[in-house]
Amino acid sequence: MQSQSKVRELCRVHGLAATHQRVIIYRAVTARPGHYSPEDVYNLVRRQIPSISLATVYKNLKTFVAHGMLRELHPGAGPLRVDPTLERHHHLVCTRCGAVRDVASSWLVPVRARRPAPRGFRVREFKVDALGLCRKCARKRSPRSRS
Amino acid sequence: MQSQSKVRELCRVHGLAATHQRVIIYRAVTARPGHYSPEDVYNLVRRQIPSISLATVYKNLKTFVAHGMLRELHPGAGPLRVDPTLERHHHLVCTRCGAVRDVASSWLVPVRARRPAPRGFRVREFKVDALGLCRKCARKRSPRSRS
DNA sequence: GTATCTGCAAAAATTTTGCTAGTAT
DNA sequence: ATACTAGCAAAATTTTTGCAGATAC
């Protein structure tokens, strides 16, 4: 978890007013790795600021994402999720239960293109989702073959 | 574009009733590569079946995805999108305008893990998004450096 | 003091659901 | 004949917006 003053400084660096709500929201999201929906964040933050509104949470999450202070995720269906881990990393996405886990970038052989991208596209980074089954779902899948 | 009879056969293979609506929807989505939202598909299909409902489009797109007849996409924010390209491929995602283009899997050096995935996760495939700027947005970005 | 931000409430956008009549097998 | 599906309308969910008052710089 980042200290209040660190968050305030981070806001300043990005030209954002360091409001109380903003500091609390950012600290809540970065308290530990995970993938939070706006609702999740709202519920976390309400413990400390019962009067906060969901709209404020949305606005600030979008602000943080726009300033690169958080990452945006769209792993499966459903609501927006936000990821506090800024270092390059990839995701393990269970196609059965939808769970998403981070995995260090070093897990993969470096991703490289063999040639420039088509149509003048300028690649900045590669984001990899490893689709498959988490242990729990892999177990459920036909304990012995079907029949 | 797939012929009506091909689509009917495909439905049969997957144990789905080959209804008129289903055939029209599937043909519309697979008419050409692209990334369609349910609204898009609805508007395409309404030309041929003015009485069709958006709910029917949603139900059928989800059915197709569940049977592996389409792929589901969540490239950026916003609505569900669906991709008719079933062969392995990756995406170029413009982080400025949100445009998504397909790029052949062979564009990348093969993606491989250096070691088994953590926590018993079973990887089935890697999905790569190349994040960056499309030509149009790259041009807009500071034609000469700022100042 | 001025620009930015919050909270509220309302609206917009997206997706799901239950049900009846209709259709495919 | 039986099971599945379409259309409809309503609800649920997720996200955005406008604005008055409050706060940060």
C-alpha cells in the first residue's frame, strides 16, 4: 500500500488535484494486486468515505487509467476492471470460470514480431493472455473421459 | 460469405437448430473479417429480417461463441464484440482511437512459456494484443515535438 | 481567486430474462 | 410430438452526464 504522501506526490506529478477521495481510491486499488471492478473499489472505499459516490469512483479510475497510473483490463465479459500492477505482465485467463491471474513477463520467451506491423501500425507493447483452465476447472473437466 | 447450406450444416454439427434467423446472423457476421458489436449485427441483419429483435441477436451470438463458431473480443472498453476469424490470429489495438485489426499469427515469433504456468494452470492458447498507435493516430501525435 | 473535483440524481448504454407463440427436427 | 428458438417487453446491470456546492492549488 502506498503512503498518503506518495499518492499525493504521484497526483502532483500528473497534474491532478490530490483530493481526499482520490488518495483513498488509489490507495485502495494499489493495496494489493488484483483485478477490481468499479463496484469493488466503491465498496472498499466506502468503508473510509461512506458518502462517496460510485460516479466519483468511475471518474477517478478513468482518470488514473488515462494518466497511466492504473491499467485497464477486459479479460472476459462483464464490467471494466482495473489492475494496479504497472510493470509488464501477462494474464492467465480461465475460459471456464473467468478467473484472471497475473503472471510475470519473464514467464514467456520474449514476444517479438518477425517484421514491421501492417499498415503503419506502431507497436508499443505486447499484452498476452494465456487462455486455458485453472487447476480447479481442469479437475472438473471429465475426471475420466466421457462415456 | 458462407452459403446458407454450409451454415445449416455447421449448426447441425453443433447440435443447433438451423433457424432462418440463425443462418442470416451467422452469414452476416462471417461475411467479412471485422469486429462486430451486437448492435452492428442487429443493424446488418435487420435489412433482411426487419422483425428480428436485438435479444435474439444477443442470444445467438452467445450461442455461437459458446460453440466455438465465433470468437469473443474485449479489446478496449465498451460493448461485446465478436470476431468471425477462427484461425489463430492476434490483434493490433490502437490505444488512442480503439481501432482493432487482425494480424496473422505468423507475424510473431512463436509465443512460448519458459516453464509451466503457475498454480497448475493449463494453457490452451496464447492471445496477443499488440498495443500501440495506428498510422492515423501516430500522425496526429505531435507532428513535430511539442513546443 | 480560479480551476478542478465531488456528490447527487437522472439518463444513457449495454445485456439479460421470462414468457408465449412459432419453428426445426 | 418434442425440444428448441424468436420476438417482445420489461428489468437488471454497467457507465456516463450535468450541475451546484465544495475543495485543492
